[in-house]
Amino acid sequence: MYPQRTDTCGALRGKDAGREARLLGWVDSVRDHGGLLFCDLRDRFGVAQAVFNPESAPEAFAIAKTIRPEYVVAVCGQVVARGPGNLNAVLPTGEIIRTGGRLWKDVAGYDLTRLITGSEGTLAVITKVTVALVPMPETGNTGLAYFPDLAAAGRAVAAVIADGIVPATLEFLDAFGSTYLS
């Protein structure tokens, strides 16, 4: 007897995170990224990604290493939301790039995700976007604080986060930079 699916590949959303799902479909691709296997599973309704971890599920990982594109499989596991702001884009050369990461501020320098998104198709064609849905905060505030040195500012930020407050943005401006704003 074949297992019954609980969802189609295109039906899972951020609100489903934390619950168990069983998907049936064709293997679109399998990628090995540093010991984790990523399997894109598709059906006529969409695509879902299954991640196989050898530490949490060694039997499933061993089986996943044997599957190939176009195999028909059943996958069962916990739904996990992906990180915010991930996207796949195709450059004019045909190269596919992936931008974004698991953190809200995960770049130092140019933020390719925002650069490509803001270019409205002139730099690359976006083929896949992954977003994390986060509830809106109950309130919003803006604050300004002065600290004698960088270490004191760092301690204050750690204390704010430890109290359960998740700032949307934190900016640091030293004395040299502040002279140009006045």
C-alpha cells in the first residue's frame, strides 16, 4: 500500500512550520552541500525542498544518497521555514546565482539580494524567491543612545537582545562620522 500524502508540493507555507507533512512526487534535483542533502521534489502543483541530515536521520540520509532525478518518492518529516530573503537569479551570461542568508543582516558590502531585486530585471532575472513570514511587531520605537566606546555599545545591544527585544535596525556611528551629519 502506498502512503497517503498530507500536502501537495506547492501547498506548504510558512504557517505550516513545525508540523509533520508527507509529500509524494518526482525528484527534480539532489544537491550535497557539506554533508546535508537537498532534494527538490515536484508534483503538478509546485516544488518543495526536502533536507536530509545524517545526524538527525541517518537511515533517511542513507536512502536519500541513492535517489536520482526523476525518481518517484515519498518524503515525510517536519516542515521548517527557510531563511529570509533568499533568491535564485539568472545572470545575462546564463549563470544561476543564489543570494541571501539566514540572518537579517548577513552581508558586509553590497547586498546582492536587494541590488538584484531593485534592478527590476536589468541585472538578472529572478527565478526563485524564498521568504520568511514574520509577524508585525506590536509597537515600533526609534531611539538614540550615546556610548563612551564600542565595547559599551556592544554590551548594551547584547542586553537589549537578551531582554527579548529584536531590533529591526542598529546603526553605529563614530565621532568622525557624526561630524558630517551635523
